[in-house]
Amino acid sequence: MHYDGYKEQGLRQQLVEEIKSKKINDTRVIDAIGKIPRHLFMDSAFVNFAYVDKAFPIGSGQTISQPYTVAFQTELLEIQRGDKVLEIGTGSGYQTAVLLELGAKVFTIERQRELFLKTQRFLPTLGYNPQFFYGDGYLGKPTYGPFDKILITAGAPHIPEKLVQQLKPGGMMVIPLGDKLQIMTRIKKTLNMEIETEAFGDFSFVPLLKGTAND
Ligand code: SAH
């Protein structure tokens, strides 16, 4: 049913080399990129673009993130096996698959109904089983928290306070902060409940929007 042949595997290996050359060092993240059939996360007409290191439209005005960006955000999160991770912006589910490959227990929220339904149907067919939620990620999932890690995969104009509240002491959040361009930001909640922030350069994301959308 899901075709992953020599051509796809060869292109994927080239993508892995490209990601390594861009200084992603976590071998577990690199192995995940080498394993996940990204072409299956895109419409079949675009298979030839699947292993180019670029973001790509996936419908509902949304994009599948650039593989380098997925790798960069995942590396910053320092995922440990068994970590409870809240992901805001399920999208195609590609980033979700990377987190699951690293042994995280993933709770993922999407505000676009069509995308939510499509990815909820698709990911389990590859053996990836996060908990899917349709809703506004700004609110988080307090009843399932607190979380070891929180990952936001859309550009946020400010730090969502409700999400910071759902971080465990000792936990961290990776969030692209800004309107037009975003600064990749890592927020740590210390064991004394203090908040520390670190900045990691400019990126470009689709916006994190309030509420839900039915299109
Ligand atoms: N991680 C995804 C990236 C998708 S782009 C992937 O690898 O494919 C960002 C996603 O965030 C979009 O699907 C968008 O609909 C979603 N999004 C934007 N604002 C949101 C919100 N408030 N809550 C949940 N999802 C949101």
C-alpha cells in the first residue's frame, strides 16, 4: 500500500547527508530522518520534492516543515525515551513521527479540521500512534500534562502563558517567536520554577493562529 523503493531510499540518504552537513549532530535525529518515508506525507504529485530540504504546501494553506527545521527543533528539545511531549501544529505529522522515533510519548494538537482528520487517519498506517487532538494549541492539554517537553511548529507572536504552565519543572519548550520572521527560542523551566530563555537564530514559519478552523 505504501511504496518506498530504491529511488525514495536513495533520495532520503542524500537528504540525510545534507542535514548532517548543516550541522545537525544528534545521531538519533539523523537516523529518524533516514528512516521516515517523507514522500508519503505529501500528495503523490509532489513526491519528487519530498527529499529536497525545503518546506512544502500540504493543503489548508499549511506546510510540511523543512526537514532541517524539524531536525533543529527536535535536537534542541533533547528528547529522552519516555518523555511526554506536547506538539502544537500536527500538520502532516512528519515532525510527530520524528518525535515518536526518538521514543517520546506524543500528544499533538491541530486547529485545521481537514488536516487533523487526514493525519489522524494516515499516521497509524505507518505505525505511528500519538494521541491526536483537534483544537486550539494555545490552550494546551492541561488534563494530560504536565509535559517534559513542548514543541510549537508555527510562528508564535508571544510566549503562550498557558503552555508554560503545562511544563514540568526541569522541562523545556521550543518555540519560534515573532510575527513575520521568527527567532527559534528555547524556554527552560528550572526546578525552582524560574524561566530561562535562549535564542537560536532566524526561521520562517506559518503563523500560530487562535481558535480552530473548519476548512
Ligand atoms: N509539524 C508540522 C508543521 C505544520 S505547519 C509538519 O511537520 O508537517 C504548522 C501547523 O500548525 C499547521 O498545520 C497549522 O494549521 C497549525 N496551527 C496553527 N495554529 C495552531 C493552533 N493554535 N493550534 C494548533 N495548531 C495550529
